[in-house]
Amino acid sequence: MLRLSLNAVLSPIGRFALWGVLLLAMIVTGFVQWQQGAHIQTDILAMLPHLQQDKLTEKALNKVEQQLANQVYIAVIAPNETQAIGAAKQLMTSLNQSNQSPFTAVRSGADDNLQHLAKVYFEHRFGLLTPEQAQAIETDNWRQLLNAAQSQLYSTFGFANSQLLSNDPLLMFPANLLALSPNNALRSQQGILLTDTADGVAAIVMAKGRDSAFSPNAQQQQIQALESALSHINQQYSQVSFLKAGALFHAIAATESAKQEISRIGLISMLGIILLVWLAFRSVMPLFAALLTLTSGVVFALVATLSLFGELHLLTLVFGTSLIGVAIDYSFHFYCEKQAHPNDNASDTLRRIFPALTLALATSASAFIAIGFTPFPGMQQVAVFCAAGLIGAYLTLLLVFPLLGNHALKPTPGLTLAQGYLTLLKRIFTAPQWWQKTTIAALLLCLTAILFFGLSKADSNDDIRQLQQSPAAITTEENQLRQLLSGGTDNQFILVSSNNEQGLLQTLEQLTPVLNQAIGDGELDQAISLSRFMPSIASQRHNYELQQQLYQQHLHEIISNMGLDDNINASLQRQLDHAKSKYLTPKEVLALANDDLRALWLGAVSTTDQTQQYGAIVLLGGIHSLTSIEQRLTRHDWSLGQVQLIDKVGDISALMGQYRQLTLQLLVWVFALACLLFSIKYGIKLALAIVSVPALSVLLTLACLGLVGSSISLFHALALILVLGIGIDYSLFFAEAKHTSRGVMMAIFMSACSTLLAFGLLALSQTHAIHFFGLTLLFGISFSFLLAPFISFITRKTV
């Protein structure tokens, strides 16, 4: 065994020197890792699971995330249009003031690309028709097109001019251009996108952050630039107000919350444990040894995490503060045992607690490592961080305490209170008097009621959005701005794919009426598709044939009614003949399209079977019923391609649900395995008793979560693994204590208090995932502490 080997080979001074060498090696390794690029990871997205997707879906997800993740939207609300335009222009100038600006692609309604595209579309105008125009020609209602053209001809704000009329006598092309921007709530003036509000006029300004909105450095640069720009605008336009939206504001709230929680939870935990150690031992040396144990554990944890992952997630530090409450338990057990046996030296004390301590390390580390099998990179880091920290604390105890732990301890009332508590439990649960039997029956009835009613109310919720709940002020402001933008765009989108380019375009065209019906039925506010910008060749050919038929049969009548010169007849026929078989291609459109439009086109992607798939994205905005939309897509027969709704949030949530179930199943198997292993050392009766403590603690915890209305998620399940590990630790120390358990009782009490200070305080977190983790451990550790002393009764009967 490790302890025997160390005792035989090394003196206490030698072991202390070995510890010093190990600690120095870890510090040097950590310094080298940091110099080689290891860093603190603050991007919340890096904590999310990695979904196994095909290449086309993966490319689509990356494009949507790149397009939406760093986008910032500002609504400049002014009493009138003039002030709104002026303030918006000043904002755009401020955000674009230098190459060092944290923002790029600052824009509003101005789009020079559309003007260039309009020239290309005009060259292919005979292949372009709106659905209404095509239907009018197909049903021989072309006169309604004539009436609309005449209205434009005599309108003050019409599009008509002699050059356009000679090439497009029914003025159908302007209607096609308008169809490219179907949002009637927004208009453009002087290159600024405007919309009316209850308080006046809102000008919309959009900007894209140069760096990730989830990077604290980028957050500070971007928010400072925004606040400075908005402050200068208010100085000139005092009546102007603003609405802001974008991932930046959610990320800032999340970062600030995490930083505050790290400092608050860590500080309170540390102060609470210092007070606990002082009250228990009234000596500086146990406090120093406890802090040394904790510091060593943290060094081991940091270096191991940076070595394996090359980075340390910010949320790992939040969860990792719980290491304080577990690693320091080792020093508690040492000093409580030494206080109970004051004549023993440090080596004798270590020999006494070594078996239970080693088993406790094995179970706790195994519990943490089990968390590492989840799909969350952040939780995998937590597993490595805490397991390595425990190993560091364990080695510190074995190597340092033989030298530092030989000082005498002052007598304190802690042992007396611990013995008194155990005596009280013994009197209540072992004597055969009627009042004790009544007390036991009442407690059993109470536990049964809690289990029955609590477990019957327990349910599950795996929504990934529990990772972060933004403040209400941010979400309210975002919803107001979303209404101004007629829904904006959501994270869910539709991926359209086909084996060839034209099949893709035709599938997009088939999808358009389906989504229009969903909009009409109130399931969706808007859909942004390339079908408006890239008609298929089949559609262009059909439109060409309709216009050719129309002009061949009715061109003289159209010219006469529009009051045009007969000379355009021959010219128009030549243009028609010239345009035959000359189709608009995606390549032509993409060459002139803006970034937003290009982001919707995925093009050709090679699949695993060496074939090519062509893909495009359809963005959705203002989703009111995702299930209904998905049902529409499923019911429709897509003959030329595939249409699938991509919901990364839903997919990750489903994955979380699967891992929640696997984690709970893992708990059952661990209970069975632990019972089998412990029966070899302790016998089946005591092994069952040791395992029953964490098992009953888990069941009671689940029942209490049901009673308080906290739906079970993966984070609850992960916390239950720690309840299992720590509950077994408590049971093992009582099982090893045999007849003298007052020192163990005091150590378990201190361990429970320190663990609750670390884990229980996580229940105060504003982040739901961390809150659920802490709340589960608050219940679980409390029940483990209350149940573990009963092991001593069984131990005495079996010894």
C-alpha cells in the first residue's frame, strides 16, 4: 500500500520534500501551459454539447451562428423622421469612426448591392413574375395588370418613365423588385431603415462585432463604444431614446453574473470554513493545514485542466468552488481523529484513517469522473478539475501532515457535542420503550409521505435555455425591438437540400407557399428565403412562356391602352427573342448579393459517400408554434429535395434528456456495484447499510425537488452523482470507526457544513443550471449527514 511504502522509505521530512517537488513541478507545468496559450474560456457556447451532424447541417449551423451571434441591433426612437434619421446617421458614423472600432458592417436600410442586383434582374425580366402576375396571365386576367400599370402611369409616386415603359409596358418589373422586400412595416429614407412607433419614428441600425460577443475583452470594447456613441447622440438629440438587442447584452449579463458568483460564493465559502475550523480546534495550525490542503488541491486542479483542455472555462471555476467543500474534508478527518486520540502522533492518526480516506477518495473521484462522460465540455472540465483537486489534497495529507500534524490540540466542546448527538440517536433508535417506538414510527411515516408525494410530483425539463436566464430588462427590450422588426429572426431555421442546384431552387419554391400559409395561420411572422432572389430555370422558363404568350396575343392592345408608340412592338419582340434560354443563375446573384443574402446559400457540400449535396437556409422570424411548422414540413411531399427544421436548442435539449436518463441509470448500476464491492470487505449486511445511506438520500432529494416544483434535469442528475459519492464517504468513515465514532461524527459534521457552504451556496446562483446543481446537493448532503450516523449502530452489532 502507498502509506506503508512511504513509511518504510521516507521520513516525515523526506515526504514533505517529495510533496514540495510535486507541487513545484505542477506550478512549473502550469506556467509552461499558460505561456503556450492556455487561457480562461469565457464563451458560453464552448460549454454546449457537440452534436453529431452531417456536413451540410454542420455548415448551416455554423453560418447561422456566425450571422446572428455577434449582431447588434439598435432602434433610435425620435419624435419625428428628421431627428430619427439624423441620430441614426450620427450613430453609424460613431461606430465606424476608425479601423480600431470593435464593430464592422455598420449599416441600416442602404443597400447598394440591391441596386446592382436590380440591373441583373432587369436583364432577365422576361423570366421573372410575381405569383400574382403569373396567375393573372394564366387565368387570362391580364387586364388587371394593365389597370395596375395605368395607375402607376398616372400616379405622382409611380415608377413609370419612357425608358422603362418601352422595355416593360405593363410595369411588371417594379412589382418584382418590391417583392424582394415584402416587409411593408419598414421603409427606407436617405439610406436609413425606418418604422413608425407609438412614440414617433424608429430608425434601425445594425452592426456586427469584430470579435465574439462572449469574449469579456470584446464585450468591454463593444459596450464602451456603444455607450459612448449613444451618450453623444443624447447630447445633440435630447428627446431620442434607444432599444438594444443582440447576443452581446445577454453575454455581458452572463459574464457579470458568473464573476459575481465566483467572488461571492468563493469568499463566503472560505470565510465560513475558516470560522468552522477555528471554532472546532481553536488553533492556527489546523487552519493553516486546511488552507494548505485546499491550495494544493486547487493547483493540481488548475494544472490538470489546462494540460488536458488547453483552457479553463469560466463556469468551471463557478462549479469548481465546490472543491473547497470536499478537498478540505481530508484535513477535518485528520484533526478530528487526532483530537479524539490526543496521544497518537501524526503517523498513527494517518494510519487510523487511511483505509476510509482512500475509499472516500476513490468514490468521490469516481463520482466526479462520471460527470466527465456527459456531452458538455464545461462539465467535463469540472470533472477533471475536481477529481485532480481531490488527488492533490489527498497527496498533501499523506506527505505533509506527518511533519506538520504533530502539535497538540486544545480541548474543544466539538467532540463532546458529537458524542452527545450520537448518544441521543442511540437512545431514540435502540431502546425498546414505547415513546421511542412511537418516534421511530412517526419518522418513518413522515419519510414515507415525503417519498410518496414528492416522487409523484417529480417531472423532467431538459431545456438548454436553463443554462442562462437573462435579466427581464434585457429580454423586454429585445422583444420590443423584435416587434419593430416584424419578428426578426430566431435561432431555428429550415435547411433545404437537393442533389443538384436546380432541384434545390425548385424545392425552395415549393416551400414558399407552405410557409406563407403558416404565416397566414399565425404560426410564424416571417420567413426569409432565397426563392425570391433565385428563381429556378423551370420557373423562369414558365414565366418567359407566359410573357411571350401575353405579348404575342395582346401587345398591340397594351400599347394602345398605355398610349405608347407602336415602334416599341418590334423592339420588344427582339428583346423577347434575345432573352430566350438566357436564365438568371445563383452565381450571378451571389456575385452582387450582400453578406446577409450570401449567408443563406450553402452551395455544394461533399458528403461522406463522396456525393454532393446542395443546400440553402430559410430563416424564420417570430415563431409562435414550432410544432405546427414542423408538422407542415413533415406532411408535405418534397419530390426534388429535402426540407428539415433545424432546431439546435431542441436537439441539444433532447440530448440532455438522453444523458439525464443515462446518468440516473448509471446511479442504479453504481449502487449495485458499490454494494458488491463493499460486501467483500464488510459483509453483505454492512455493505447494504453503507449503500442505503446515499440511496435513501437520493430518493429523498428527488422527492424534495418534486415538492418544491424543481423539474429534474441533467444538472440535477449530475448533482445526484456527487450525493452518491459524498454519501458513501460519510458511511465509510462510520463503518471504519468501529467502536470510537465521536471523532468521525465531528469530522462528518464539519465536512457536511463545509460542503453545504460550497455546494449549497450554488443554489443562490442566478443561472438556473448552477442553481439546480446547488439545490440538489443542498438536499442530498443534508440527508446524507442525517442518515450516516446510523451506520455506527450497525457496525457495533456486527463487530
